[in-house]
Amino acid sequence: MLNKIVTDVLVVGGGGAGFKAAIDICQKGLKATLLSKGPLSRSGATPMAGADYTLDGESLSKFNGLNGDPNDSPEKMFNDILTQGWFLNNQKLIEQYINLAPVCLRELLEWGIKIKLSDERMVFTSSIEIMNAVYNKAKSANVEMFEDVLLLELLVIDGKVVGGVGLDFKSGELIYFSAKAVVIATGGWHKAFWPNTGMRDLTGDGIAMAYRAGADLGNMEFITFCNNVLLHPPIWKGSIAPYVLSLFVGGSLTNRHGENILEKYDPYLVEKGTKTEWNKSFISYITEKEVKEGKGLSHGGVHYSRGNVSWEKVEAAASLLFPEWKYRGINFSEWASKLKDNQPVEVGPAVEYFEGGILVNEHLETSLDGLYAAGECTLGPFGANRVFSAITEIFVHGTTAGINAAKYAKEVDRLKVDPKKLSAIKNRIEAPLYKTNGLHPAQIRMKIQKYAHKYLGPIRNKQGLEEFLNILDKIKQEMPYMATIDKKRTYNKEWLEILELENIVQLLNISARSALLRTESRGVHYREDYPYTDNNNWLLESITRRINSDFKTCWRPLTITTAMPPTGVAPYLNFMKQMMQSHSDTKGKH
Amino acid sequence: MLNRENSIRVKVFRYDPNYDKEPHYQTYVVPYEEGMSVMNALDYIYYNMDSTLAFYDHAGCYLGICYRCTAKVNGKPSLMCQNKVTEDILVEPLEKRKIIRDLVVEPKKR
């Protein structure tokens, strides 16, 4: 039978949210077992972040030696997260984010992270420092940690989640984890798209297995694309370096005809949409529009250069962001010479963050008993568009999910899983290894990634989404016939690819169907055929629930605590401008 | 047609201690693209030529951040994802590490 590991709480995911949850569970006197799909503390989306940590300026100003605008307030920050999210946010989750942000920052500082700079509402640190800090803390808190181990399926008895079946990817052995509660912290599903800005391990495993186990998902149509991501040369594809640089210094964006793209838009939109983190939605939309209109370059992007910005200003910013034009193992000196000569590089939008995910309440409980979720894999506080930091989100969520999962685990008995159930899961997981003939996954994944970017990217329409759903349906029908050429168990890439594809196809399917049903434009969801933000009909969350082998998407009224959303219908960019104008008087990039 | 101008030869170390008696080398001819990395060449092999080739990429960043793709390229340890290909290459696992399969080795103990 399967190897067995017994724990109190199983934490699935080795990014910041998983580590924080596991640490807090151990501090409550329970055993926490953390699974990291990739290298410990170098896995998930967290190590790829810049990284900024946001909190209200009033609280930030009380930290020794840090900036922070004392005239800011939690109320102002609440207003800003809500308008940046186009009013689709769960207001209870916004309040939680604001309340816990200063508490979690204080803890991180105690754990030894260093701050590079701070502004009105943000501290800028290094994601590597964050990961090293949580890793060291987890070690001293006695978190049981597994590297290169992922969870493939949750185990449910009478509606209660009691563990799962995982894979040690290096050895190819399956492991049965017996737990009293499970925290899913597996981040997004970046690998469904290419290019993307995430790690290669981000395939939505946690969201998909929660869905299969019966948990509800929400707002899956909202996907943020980071703008100005390098598309060429291949060695740098997916790097957000021009995004970071442009946020600090600005620069010029031109299409294949050499036309200045930013000049085509309202100067107010351009000002806010380049100098603040509104840039992700605004620039991704306007640059993708150029590409859709046939004015893009050979790799599907546009040109970014420093334009009128002086080389001295660029150099000064770079010396802070990537000293000597290096960032860990990446060397941008060739790009530096191009910038100096005012030569362009090709950039475009690349998938970066998923606003939707597993449906949670303010206790980070899902719709299943014993199942908690934290971080990007949840439908979190950001509504239709995220501007504030996701690094803050992982610590706020990790704390809450960890504490509540521990409390639950203390109260329940361990349930025994029927060995027949384990064998059935084992057989399903191993099936691609035993089939002699079948379809091979590698090419199929590449095809899916290409179509996902094209049809579920920053600009969508009915025809494209329907075509995409047809493609996905065909692949879904082919899934049971997939087989590996490679029959060895050790580090078998094809085997994992098939298991991941199932998750990717499922989540793309749900996302595309929700995007098709939402016949309006809001936040990062822009519909060419419905270019209006419709506050009379669409201030609703999309909720998806599995029903046998299919799913149903229905609509849930907003969770409101204090702020009533607006009414009326407005063209997309007009409403975006209104939302930018509703920003409080607190300055900064958020 | 692939020729010397538009292609490179990628010679790769192959070994699975659970199945193979001893290591061997396998050479692939891969289309050359300006600005490609060793990792890009291996990706090409996996997708188009040989899906049994093992290199650490089920997780990892491909942008020089996680350092997990370190291997020997033409005899020197380097990050495969940030090593730019300009000529034929020989790719081997890091020395003094337990080989899991092909280019995948046990990580350093922390």
C-alpha cells in the first residue's frame, strides 16, 4: 500500500501563505506538515515578487525609521482597494487585509527581513529575504517540510476533508497523508498561459482538487496580466524587469508603425495608469489592443524604450532595483546598453495574478469542513482588479487560515480512510504510466497555453471564448486517453504533465465559461462585445460548483459591510477613470 | 532543413540509477534561435524530440532566481536558464551530488 504520513494539519504549498499557516499551526502546539512542490523556500509565486508589502500609511508611519503617510487611514485604504477592485470586492476580506497588515509586517521584521525603501503605504523588501525568513522560522517551529512533493487529490469522508494523496516527484512514490484539516496554499495557475511571470510549478493543483472535492470557486474570470513583461529574447521571456523600471521612471511604448501608444489616451488615465500599480490593468489593456488591431510586433508585443527619460534617471533607478543590471542569476547588461542608446525591447502583457479562486469566508474556511485556503488560490479581497500587494495577502491569509485550521483540528477526531478509496485514487493517478498507447501531453500543453493567452487574455469576446471552450472540450474528452511514452517513475515529467493538464484544462474551462457569462467589462475582464461597466446588473460574484462531471456557475450578491456600490452604466475607460479619481489623497504607487 | 548555421548540437548525459547499469550520452540537433538559453534548448527537446529527458523544470523559475536548474554546461557549473547558447553544448549533472535521473540531482542540504 501507500507510504503513510500522519499529521494534524496538512499545508499544501511552499510559498509565503503556506509557510505562514504552517508556522502558526505549530505555534498552537499541533503538528503541521508542509508540502513544497519545488525547492523549499524557492517555490510558488512568492520568490518571484519584487517585493512590495502594503499597509495603511498611518500604521506604517508608527514603525521606526520607515516612511508612511500619517494622514492616511484604514478608511482611506478601504476606499482605495474597493475602487481599484471596481466595487466587486468582498468587503469583509478587505477589512481583514487592512487590520492584519501591520501586525504581520511587525512579525516579519522580528524575523529579520530588511527594508530597502518605503513610501506612503508600502515597504519594498526582497522576496528572497522573505522566503529565507519564513523558512528559518518554520525550521525552528518544527514544521515538517517536504521538498518536491505535491498533493494530487484530497480525501473526503462525509463532507469532511481528512487529508490527501501526494506524489514524491523525484522518486515517483505516492504518499497518503492522514490529517485532521488541510490548508490549500498553492497559488495561481500561471502555467495555463505562456508567457507568464510565475514559477513552472503553478498549475492550480490546489484550486482544482478543492473543486473536485466539492468546494465552491468564485470570480474565476478575473485574471491580472502584468504589463511590460519581456517577450524577447527567449532567455528573458517572462521577466518583469521593464515593468518594474517603467513603474519607477516611465518610458515610451510604441507599436510596429512607431506610433506612441500612450499619446492616444486621456492624459489623466495615462498619468495614473503608468505611475501607479493601476498600470497592470491599464497598460495590459491598451498594449493588447494594439496587438489585436494588427499593430503588434513579431513576438506579440510592443516596443518599450526609455523615450524622453534621461539615461541618468534610468541608471539611478536600476542601481536600486537591479544593482549593476543584475538580479540574482539574471544579467541585464545587454538591455542596459539598449536603454542607453534608446533602443527598444519587445514587451507585452503576461499572466501574473488570479483574483478569483477557492471561495472562502473571513475565517478562510471553504465550503467544505476541514478545508481552509490561503493566498492567491482564494477569491481574496481584491474584487475585479488588484493594485495593493499580494505579499500582504499571503501573510494575512496564512495567519488566519493557520489559526482557524489549528482550532478546528484540535476539536475533531481523526477519521479512517477506506483502503479501497486509496486504491481507486492510486489507480487513477498511475493510469497514464500503464497505458501502452495514447496521446502525449507535451504538445497539447503548448497548444493550450497559446490559445489561453489569445482568448482569455486581457481582451475577450464571445466568439473567441466559445471557440476556446470548444477546444477545451475536445481536449477534455481526450484526457482519459493520455499516456506517457516514459514509463519510469523517477522524475517523470510527462506523467506530471498529464496530471497537471487535467487541472489546467478544468480551471481554464471554468474561467472561460464565467468570462463568457459576464456580459460586461470590469477590472481586468474586458469584453470587446460588451465594452461597458454595468453596475445595474453585474455587481455580482460568479460562483462555480461541480455537479457530477460538469459544473454550474451562478451569481452571488456582494458581501458589503460599509460601502454601497454605485449604480449606472459607463464605458470601460470612463469608469476606470472614475475609479482612479475616487482615490483618496494618499500618494504612493497604490 | 537544419544545418550548421541554424542549429546546434546538444549532447546530454543520460542516467537513471534505478534502471540503467551505467550512464550514456545522447546528442540532439536543435534549431538555434538568437538569445536562447540551455534551458530553452532542453525544453525544445522535451516538447518536440524526446519527452523522456529529465531536467529539473517541474518547478523552478527559469529566470535566474531559484538556482535549482544548475548543471554543468561544457564542463562548467552554471544556471541552465541563464546560460546563453552560442555554440554546440555538452550538458551534464553537477558533480558530487546524488543523481536522481539524467540532469536532476539531489539538492544541497540546508
